Amino acid sequence: MNADTNRQERSPRSTRTYNSQLRKKQASQTRQLILKALAEQLATKGIQDFAIADAAQRAGVSPRTIYRYFPNRDALLEALGLWIDEQLGDPPYPNSVDDIVEMVEKVFPKFDEQATLVQALLLSELGKSVRSRLRIKRRESVAQSLQPVVEHLDATEAKAVRAVIQHLASADMWNTMRDEYGLEGKESAQAVAWAIRTLIAELQHQKNQTSTQV
């Protein structure tokens, strides 16, 4: 009798816990559906901006549901940027020069797997908005990683070196190598990695010479 009573007392709490977990799972699935639908819309050639109604139809939800999960454009773009980053293998933030090369070798082949989406990011206005949120932290990480090999340069030279290497390691470079020279991601990664290593070696040589002269 006591055991039955205890089970009855625990049952409502267990049910609430189960329902709560189920709601969380459903919410996560809905969120993923919305972001996937937005990414698919972004990947459509020629898109200049996203339409909530179209994305809602793709995801099988109402526009109101999208606004419930993402109350404004900034929240939506930030979430979409993080989702796309995950689809591209969650590219790491470099902490050293070697990390920059490894990042290129990892992400360029991944770009091939999501080529339509990556090119939409590069070409559409919406894509540019999403990219701006993805690039800031990575750009800062690359700049910090390069500091040991540019510290002997003046400010203008150091800025130019950072710009060149940032561009070499970018999706724009992958796209150029793909569209204009017919290189696959792995091939362009090897070429870019060689270029970065060569440039870094020359910078290190200059730094050593400067130290010797001093």
C-alpha cells in the first residue's frame, strides 16, 4: 500500500520531468528546422534577403513561431551564423601560425561539401551580414597568432602582412581558386598552406636578421 502510494506521489513529478524534456527536444528540433530552412533559402542563387514567410513554409512552421525563437534580425543572423559554422565543421580559432595553416587545410575541403551555401554567403547581402558575425573573432585570432612574426615590422607593414594572410586563409580565396582555377578544396588548401608557410619563413628570416644586426 505504501509502495503504491509512493509511486502515485512520484508519478506527477516524473510526468512533468518527461514532458519538460520532450518540450526541450521538440524546441531544439524546431529551432534546427528553422535554421536549416533559412540556410537553404540563403543557398538559393541570387537571393538578396531572406523572407520569413518563405523560410517558415520550408520549415513547416508559422512565421510567428520563427519570431518566437528569434525575436529580431540580429538574433536570427547570429544563430544562423553559428549554425552554418557548425555545418562547416566548426572551424577553430587559431592560436599560432601553425594553427592558421591547419585551419586552411581543414576548412577548404569542408567548403567543397557546402559549396552552394558558402558561395551564397560570399555573394548575397544576407550572406555578407552573416559572415560579418563569423569573421570578427576569427580575424582577431589570426592577427594575434601573427604577432610574433610581424613584431619587427612597422605598423603599416604589419597591417599589410596581416591583410595578405587573412585573405589567403579566407573563403574568398577558396572561391577564387575554385571558380577561376578549377582547384578543389584540398588542392587549394595545399597551395594556400604553402604560400602562408613561405611568407612566414621569410618574415622569420627578416626578424632573425634584424635581431642579429641589433
